[in-house]
Amino acid sequence: MTTSSCLFCRIVAKELPSDTLLETNSVLAFRDLHPQAPTHILIIPKQHIARIHDIKPSDADVLTQLIVAAKQVAEQESLEARGYRLVVNCGSDAGQAVAHLHIHLLGGRRLGWPPG
């Protein structure tokens, strides 16, 4: 897949709209179009990394920035008191629908366990 055909790369490039909540030089956070919880936000690196299994040691800084962004967005959404879940799917059997690394931030209700 080329980055020009990647849905999330097209959002990063502003070719497609998103309900953006946070944007930095390397991370973008926006609301999921098909929410699975009252709060469902996607946090992505702006650089194209297809899945978590494709991460290289040189990607460590952007991974840290993804987690920091998740914390910031959770605070913006007032989720820190009751809690929230961060989910990263890797591959089709795990439910990864877009081949661009992303974190799902889910909250706003009690989330069940086990998740699958």
C-alpha cells in the first residue's frame, strides 16, 4: 500500500476531513467515524507505519508521543477520573481495519473484560 492510498495518510494530508482533537508535528488525534464507545478517538503517527509489528527502534520517539497524546486527549475529554482504554490492533485477525498504526482511545462508559 502506498501512503497516497492510505485512509489515515489522506487525513494527515488534509485530503479527507476529520474531527481533529489534537495535532502535533508527529501525531494526529481525531474522533472515530464509527464509535464503539461514547468516546472513541483514534491517535495516529503522521508518518506511515502500517502496523505495530513494523515498528523499528528508530520509531521509539513517535511511540512515546502517541501515548503522551492519548493522555492529553483523555484529559481534554475528562476521562481520567473514571478511566479509559487504549487498544492497538495488529493485523486482520486482531481487527485492524486500516493499515496505518493507530491507537483507539475508548471511554465514557464501563468497558467489559475480556474485550474479545
